[in-house]
Amino acid sequence: MTQKTNSKPLETIRDGALKATIWKNQGEKGPFYSVRITRTYTDDQGNYHDSDSFSGSEILRVARLAGKAYDETAVLRSQENEGGAQ
């Protein structure tokens, strides 16, 4: 069973309207990190929403954002292994 250990994300990395949200979760084998990549937009009433659909021109930015998120989760895992976890 997987449970989120925080009700808030550990970090959010942004690139304009794109964002990678990093969460710390607790699994049977201990803690692990997950990432959700979304695009923020506003509807006709001005309300903010997140979408997991991207245009073709955003795909390279999504890939770069995923790379940054990967690097950040590696740092978090390293801190976890050294006993300095957040």
C-alpha cells in the first residue's frame, strides 16, 4: 500500500505554465518520491486548473522539466540515505 507522507508537495519546479510537483510517499519498502507534471491554465471565469495534456510545442519543455525533477528527486533520495531527509 502506498501513502503520501505529506499533504503538501516537497517542491514545485516551474517553467512558465508548466510545473513538476514532487511528492514524498511511503511504500512497503520505505519512502519514495513521485512527480506529477501539469500545465496550469485559467478558464473563462478566471479559475485556475491543472491539465496533464500538452501541445506539441510544449513537449521539449516538458522533457527538460522532467529532467530537472529527476535530478531533484535524486538529491532527495541521497539526503534520505544520508539521514538528512526532509
